[in-house]
Amino acid sequence: MSDEITTSLSLAEMANALSPYLTAPLSDPQLAKIAAYLSLLKKWNQTIPLTSLEDESEIVARHFGESIFGGRFLGRESGRLADVGSGAGFPGLPLKIAFPGLRVTLIEPNLKKCAFLREVRDVLIMENVEIARSTYENLPLPPESFDFICSRALGSYRRLLQWSRRALNPSGRVLLWLGVDDSTSISHLEGWNWQLPINIPESKRRVLLSGTPAA
């Protein structure tokens, strides 16, 4: 793979693709980090499956924009965030770009995807980003390790939520990017206080669901 990092999108074009998902525009340095990330994603995607999308504007919107859209549920710009089943780094790394004060743990069992995540972290010079090569259930953690736990299209939500109750602090929050049907099912699970799901911009069947552990 070439070391050259390139993208055909200008910063203005990236900002336009992101605009439906943001409550405040990103700075040029933040957009430049997304451009570098996008180029690395395209490069690595030639050898390992990271995304099925090919159009750069769609990648920026679907992967980066939808990830940063979850920031409206954080309530603050710092804290300890775990991205479970991180894959290509979504939503954890775009949230880190948008909210640099977050301390992010990317939990991903796949060796090659972890190698990709490490390169993104190092090229973008991201501090306070830990990459844990593990399943979330086998990751050794003290209780109440995180303020936020997020996951995007992971599945097996009952198991994830059982683990999240132990891994979250008592006032912590889980953020789930998922389909409408899964959202309806999860909203009826006991032991959690759920907010009404929010439709993800530019999508008819995907929502963002947020909940806190019930006392």
C-alpha cells in the first residue's frame, strides 16, 4: 500500500456532507483529520473489508457524520468512552475528532482492524485513544470504567447491555446506532431508562437510541 494520503474532497465539500449531522461546524484542523482518516480508510479497504461504500461524500456522511451525530447525547465534551465492536473506528474515532477531550477505548477483536485503528491513531496524532484487541465480554475491566458506551450495528444487544451495566458508572449512558425494529425491541427491555429514539438524518430506517441504567 502506498504511504500517500489523498482524497478528492475539499474541506468545504466535507463540511457540506457533514452539515446535516452537526450542531456546530467543525474547524479546518478537525476536517483535515477526517480527510486523512478517509484516505487511510480507502487505502486499507483495498486489502481488508472496512466499508462497502465507494463514494467519498457518502463515506463522510454515513460513517463520519452519523458517528458525530451521537455527540448530542454526550452532554459534555470530556469523559471515558468505549466503542464496542469498533471495526474501522466508527463511531469512536469521529467522536474523538469532534470532541478531543474524550478518552476513547476502541474494543475490536480483529487483528487487522486493530492494526488499521493504530495507524489512524498514530497518523492523526490522537492522544488518549486505547485500542483493545478483545471481545468486550473478555476485556478485563474494573467496574464503572466508562461514562459512555457506544456501538454501531453490533447486534446481540441484550448481552451488550448486561455488560454495559457493569462497565458504566451509575450515571453513565449507552448510545446505540441501529435499525427501527431493533430500537423498538430494546426500548422495552427492563433495567434501563430510554430516551425516545432520534431519526438519523438522511435515513428512514436507522435511529440513535440512548439510555441510562435504571436504579
